[in-house]
Amino acid sequence: MLFIFRVIIVVIYCILVCVFGCIYCLFSPRNPKHVATFGHMFGRMAPLFGLKVETRLPADAASYGNAIYIANHQNNYDMITAANIVQPPTVTVGKKSLVWIPFFGQLYWLTGNLLIDRNNRAKAHSTIAEVVKHFENRKISFWMFPEGTRSRGRGLLPFKAGAFHAAIAAGVPIIPVCVSNTSDKINLNRLNNGLVIVEMLPPIDTSKWGKDQVRELSKHCREVMKAKIEELDKEVAQRESDGKI
């Protein structure tokens, strides 16, 4: 019964956010500030899923300027966990097929996100140049999932190089965002599904890395994120066992 109730409320809420969001965005279409606005609105659904989401940002996070945010990509619940920490004006890079999802796809495009054709390798590669061009012409940041796909309980997957090529070419820092484990954590028939911590780490300066050091930069960022995620998972487990959530 709880499962059905949650599904009904989530569907209604999402449709309302998307419909009214599209109308709102028509007054300033493709404005990158909209992504954080509506990302946070989707993040407000966390309590509906029985989750307490705790966000942690560096004190000077609002003054970072242009950057590439990289986050671990676990499952569809990222939309209600990681979305809470998105800073304006930040847009995401998503697959072109997202635009065909009823209601959500139209909002995704109108909020200014960048769509790529993953089935066309030549166009996908040109995305790096497009990201760099945006950095040169606008005050904007990009949010990417360097794993390239959802990990679905397999831990932090190997990183693809695109985000790191773009960061080095544009001369912008990389900001890791780490989300504690949500795999097999959420049971829609259970009232309380515990704690999730989303933590933004300090920027990683890419000016020290050359174009021929993309793999090394990717490996370094992955190691930093892997260590932090393990730390967050231990903290969550301890606090849940102590009942301190």
C-alpha cells in the first residue's frame, strides 16, 4: 500500500513540476540557472522516499565560478539525492534521447542542459569542443557523470576521459561530488530508508595537468572520490546503527 501511495504522489508531483516548469522556462528558455532551481525541486521528494539527505558544501562553494562537477552515478535516485547540491548556473550533459521522455524531456531541454548523441561517436567527441566554447562565452558550469552509466551496486566504475579533456582544454577546475551508497537501500514499502550524505569536495586545479596527462588526472579524481565515498558509507552505517539520523 505504501509503495502504491508513493508512486502515485511521485508521478503527480513530477508531472506538475515539469508542466509548470516548462511554462516558467518559456519566459527565459535555456537559462542555465533553471537547472539548479528544478533540480532542488526534485530533491525535495527525498522525504517521500523515506530518505534523509544531508548535503555538505565547502564554505566558499558559491564563489567557485566556471567548473566541471563530477559525481558518482548510482541509479535513478540520483535525481533526488545529488540534485540537492547543484549550484547555479550549472547544466548537465545528457543523452539526446532524454528529450523524448514525456514532460521531463521538455523541461530538461528548456532548462538549458546540453544534449549529445551517444550513438554518433563523431558528434559525441565534438561535445568537448562545445563545452569549452560555453566556458569561453558564458559564466556557466557543467555537471558530468564520468562513469558514463549507472553503477547499480557495482561500486565506482572506471572513468571515461571526456570530462577531464574538457576541463584541461577550458582551464577550469574539477569539483568532485560524492554521494553515499543508495544501492539496495531504498525499499518503497518501508517507511524509513535511512540517511544519504552528498558531499562536495574542494576544487581540483587542472592547470597543473597537461593534455597528455588526462588519464592521470582521471585516475587521481577517481581515487579521491572512491576514498571519500568509502568514508561517507562508513559514517552512514555508524550513524544509522546508533540511531543518529
